[in-house]
Amino acid sequence: MSRGRTPVTMPPRWVRVRGGYCAPGVHGTGLAPRLVYSSEPFSGSLDDWLGRVADNDSSCVDFDLEDDDCFDVAGHETVYRRFGHTLADVPVLSDQWLWLVDGVGHMLLGTVATADYEDYCDVFESVAETFEPDAGRPSRSA
């Protein structure tokens, strides 16, 4: 798996593309499974961070929240959401993990065609389990 300078480890052989990583190969739906990690400074609680991120839900065509929960992932309090929506006329499912650590809001989003979800949901989860917020920070030397 490849970590680069992000706090999560991306799957091996996934291709880096603008804004994230895609599974290699040809996909019957025309949409490659995709993982996107992002972060930004954020002052507030994890619930506030969820609210900020959820403000974007209305921009998803046919948005349908299927699951949401809060639990521990990689030793950090985590908000998890799964939602359906439509991209390029293809029904998709997205798994989303949110963390708030030391004033930084982190988000991992895995999106795949609904028909292929069972093949990729464990891949998405395994990437979320690699979350190490200090891994993306430049090292400080004395």
C-alpha cells in the first residue's frame, strides 16, 4: 500500500489521479472505484465537522443516506457514513470516514458503482483502518 504524504495508506496498484486514487483496469459501469482523502484546519467538534461536510450532501444527485455511525477506527473517534447517489447517470455508493484530530478535519471518501460495491467495500474499510493523522505532517527536527 502507498502512503505518500497522506495519513492513510492507499491500495497497491491504484492509480493516482487528480484529487485521489482510482482502481486500475476497465470497469463495466465506466466508473472506476475511487478513493479521495482530504483535510483542512477546523475548529469545533467532530459533530461540527460532520455538519460542515454534510452541507455538501445536497450537491449529490439522488442523495440517500443509508448508514451513519460513530465508533473507533485506528484509535480515533470516527464518524462513518454510507450514502447512495448518482454520478454520470450511474448509481453509486460512497463510504465516508470523518476524523477531527488536533484542529484538523480529515475525510476519506470511497466511491464505487452500486453494482460493484461488495467487491470494494472491504478495500475502502482497510484504507480507513490505516489512518494515522501524524503521517501526513512534515517531520519536525530539533
